[in-house]
Amino acid sequence: MLEIKDLHASVEGKEILKGVNLTVRAGEVHAIMGPNGSGKSTLSAVLTGNPAYTVTGGSATFDGKDLLALSPEDRAHEGLFLSFQYPVEIPGVSMTGFMKAAVNAKRRYHGEKELSASEFLKMMRERRAVVDLDGKLASRAVNEGFSGGEKKRNEIFQMAMLEPRLSILDETDSGLDIDALRVVASGVNKLKSKDNATIVITHYQRLLDYIKPDFVHILYKGRIVMSAGPELALELEEKGYDWIKQSLGEE
Amino acid sequence: MNALQQYIDLYREHSGLLERHAPAVLNALRPSALATLTSARLPRKGEEDYEATDLEAVFAPDYGVNLTRLDYPIDPAESLRCDVPNLSTCLLHTFNDVPHIGHLARRNLNGPIVETFTEAAHNHPDVLAAHLGRLSHKGDATAALNTLLAQDGLLVYMPAGVTAAKPIQLLNILSAARPTMAVRRLLVVAEADSHVRLLACDHTQGSGVQSLNLQVVEMVLGPRATVDYYDLEESNADTRRVSTIFAEQHDGSELLIDGITLTNGLTRNNYHIEVEGERASTQLLGMTIASGSQHVDTRSFVRHSAPRCSSNQMFKYVLSDQAVGAFAGKVLIEEGCPRVEAYQGNRNLCASPEAKMYTKPQLEIYTDDVKASHGTTIGQLDQEAMFYMRTRGIPEHEARRLLMQAFMADVIDSVRFDVLRDRLHHLVEKRFDGTLASCAGCAICK
């Protein structure tokens, strides 16, 4: 589904990704872990087409299509979704108007009829239940005045609305208490199927107790330096990132 | 070069003709206007309060003035049929500068008195004599030029205690085969405890001919009177508009002015508000959406000369392409006016690299015990919000539209006229969409 080869990317002239290789197939859950500044968020930004980042080499294909050549909106239409580490507040734009514009843009892209107002509202109601999102939040401005937990729930709600094929969850656990973490993780698990895939970016093993990965990768200094099964996350939790540095022969 | 000279010459040459077609009460104002103009000149771009606009250039073309009061080339009521299923207003037309009050409007008025100056000179001479030209006298050379050349206008007279059940809509149409200056004039006299809502819609028919709409509005609000004045411009690129709204407010009166520019060529809107009564309140709102080469310049002056009165100003601009916006605002609180509260805000969004905004907020305060502040911002579209929306699949142009519309939402929501507010949300959406045809008629009514 996703094939990343020797991906290099920089921001403001500074190279952050220095040759990332990663293959994700349908039905899989991949966790990407790594210390601060290793390039985890850069990877998600580059994959979703954030204009602040420049790809300086390598390739990324999504179902055979050149992902890097697509606009951010077309990447979304092709089925890519990013749950933001810091969801953006957009005062004055209602959640309903925002979601309707997103859902209908995707339908137009795929040559489908736009949803009627009642069809759309019904869909909103159903998908809200996935993360138990308060109806009041859905009628407010996008993320405005939402608590940290509400913002993350709102991300998963949007994921439920857009039905992506590949979701990247960028530190979705940060700023969440244990109850909110459970709700968010169970939302993600409900949306999981054999046809879609998930990349979980996280610092901690904790989230992986709830969203079970098939593969764990360690990103360090812009490269994936280690890949293994779920046991790698546990080992990392136990030994810390210094262990990575040591095994790479640093210090 | 002094662009005023040609109009002074025109007046000197044809004053007999001009005055024969105008009521005596207007003619009586001309000598002092002429005296003002002979020693005046129009500001050039870069002068104080004219940072963006060259008024001399605006008046330089040789505009014709309809001195002989020729008939309408077409019947405005026919050509611009306003079916108003929801708005339900009393509709008056002004064709260039010739006011026209239809039978239907007269029948629907029921309380308020609306007359042309020519009619009012017979029916309500005391009202005209007491107020016409009294406030405009405080204006600049363009207001004096209006006084020098105006031949008629509309009086909206609200006798004490009268409430207008329906809003009064003034549909102003500019249409000319050759460059024309429309010299428009409106006088609103709202006596004690009267209440009225007015909606002015400025349109231009046809294109390819540059015309100038030179207008003066005077409003006098008696004790506890309320006046809402919505001033909507939907003209075209050939239209120049220089407008000054004067208002005088007495004790406990409430004035709301909402100036909206959706499409235009070049516009200078002046507001001159005299808040003279205790507990009088003024709301001055503005919403400008400009793209292409649109140019919208606002000057507001609010003078508080009584204790415990208040004013609140908020002007918002969204500029794209090469559009130019300007705002120069001044709040003056005179000596001996404790507990005045005044706020002045100007918020701007420049949505393209070439759009330009000039802004200058000012406060001048001579009393200690007051609350006054101002705030100005010029920003760009929030790139983080843009990216966030695009990752959800919202196309870039739609994301831009949503953000620009969101920026205007609070100004639209402060419209105290439900049907108009809903209509404006819709019009603004269409405007940002690019589907609002420039002046296809009265968009409010369609």
C-alpha cells in the first residue's frame, strides 16, 4: 500500500530525513518510535504534503501512485489521513461546515454524488459514536476551545468520517489521560479492517498496549535503524533510547 | 491643477438653470459651499488621512451633471424589479441622483414620512430648514461640492414616537451613457423615541462608462431615537463613490451604521459622528471584501462631547489580488465628558501577496475618567489552518474561502435585521466563491 524508498527531506534548509525506507501493507499496524528530534513528525508532514517541508530525494508511492506528486487534498482523497499531534483551531469555521466540505470534496473526486444535508447529518451522528464525541462539540467551531482530549477525539472522529485507507497517528497519546487514551484507542481499533492500515507514531509503549502493532520501527537521526515485532517496543521501554545509541556504536 | 475648478466653473455658468430645478432651501446653502470650495483643494495620495487615495484624480475627469433634471432613460421600477418575498421593505429608488417614490412605497410607509426635498419644501419646510446642510457644513470639500450641486434628495422624517414597521430600502442605481456625477443627498430626521431601519443598496447598471457617485447623508437622532443604517455597495469597476455620512446624536439615542462593500471600483466612505447626548450609543461597523483592483478607503471620525456616551467601531477587510484597503479612524473625547466608553477596531486579512492595507487608528482624549482603546491587525491566511483543511481533502480554494468567510462571520452576525443577516451570509459566501455577479441587480432582493 505504502512504499517509502530512501526518502530525504529538509525543513528550512536542514536535512531531517536521511534515507527512510518503509513498506506498509493493507491490514497492518506499524509503530514508529524514536527520541525527540529523530524525524517522526517530519515523516508524517512529508507524507501528507506539508508545504513547509521539502523532499530532497527518494520516493513514496501509495497504491502505486507517486504520493509526493499529489496535492495534500488529493492525498486525502486517495485515502491518506493524518491525526495531528497539535490539531489546529479554526475560529469561525463550524465543524459541520468543515466536515461537509471535506466529505463532499472526496465524493466529487471519486465521481460520487454529494451527500444531501440529511444524509450528511445522519453520517455525522453515527460516526460521532465511534469516539463518543459530544454533539455539542460537533456544532462548534473546529477545535476552538476544545480540551486536549476533545481535540484528539475529534481527530479520530474525522478519521471515521473520511474512512482513510492509511492513517498516520502522530503522537495521538500526547496530552491524554488514561481514560481518554482508551476511548481514542478503541475508536482506532473499531475503524481497523483488513483493507486499511495504520502508522502509529509515539514516544511511549503505553499507547501500544491499546493499539497492537504488527511491526515496530525505530527512527533515529532521520533513518529507521531497527525494525522488529511488537516485542521491540517493550525492550525499548525497558532499556531506553541510550540502548539504541549503544547498539549503533555511538558513545 | 485643481479638479474642483471645473465644477465651480460649471456652477457659475449654469447656476440659474441648476437653481430653477431645485428647492429654495437647497439653493440657500450654495453661497457658503461656494465660498468653501473657492479656497479648497482636493487631497492627493499620501496626504494625512489619504494614505491610499488620490481624491484629486477621482474628481479630475469631466463628469456631466444632470442640471436640467432629464427624465429617467428607463423606469427603474421596471428595470430592477425587486420582488421581496422575505425582506418586505418599503422600496424607494434613486436613479442617478433623481429620487423616485412609488405609490406602493407611499402606501406601505404607514407612519414614517418619506419625501423628496422638492415635496418636503412644501409639506415640511421647517424640518428641512432646521437640518438640511447643518451637519454637512462640518465636512470636507467633497461634501461642500455636493451642497453646491445637489438639486434634490430624500427626506426620511420620523416624527416623535413613530416606529417604522418595515425597513425602508433605498435602491440607488447609477446608469449613464457618458461619464456622470450623481449628486445624491439623504436627510434622516428621527425625532424623540422614533425608530427606523434603513437599507441603502448602491448599484451600477451597464459598464464601460466611468461614473461618480458623490453622496451626503445627514442623520439627526433625537432623544432615545434609534436608527439602523445598512449601506451596501454592489457596484462595478467603473464606479467611483465618495460618500460622507454625518450623524448627530442626542440623549439616549442609538445609532448603528453598517457599511458593506462587496463589489466596487474606487470608494471613499467618510463617517462623521457627533455624539452629543448622554447615554447615546454608536455602533459603526464595516465589512469590505475586495479583489481584483477594487479600492476601498474608510475614514471615521467620532466626537464624544457629552458624558456617559459610548461608541464601538469595527471595520473588517478581506483583500485579495491587487486590492487596496485603507482605514483612518479617530475618536475624539472632549473635555468634561467622564465615563465615555469608546472602542475602535480595524482587522484586516490580506489574502494575496499584492494586496495592500493602510491603517491608522487614533484616539484623542481630553477627559481623564474614560475608557477608550483601539486595536488594529493586518494578517494573512493562517497557513496551519490551510494545511489542516487540505489534509482533510478540502481543496485549497475552498479552504481559503472558508477562512475568509469565518473572518467576516462576527460582523455579519452583528446585523440586527434577521432577514438581511441571513441574506448577507449567503451573499458573502457567493462573493468569496466568485459566483456573485458584479452588480447583476439588487442581490439583496433576488
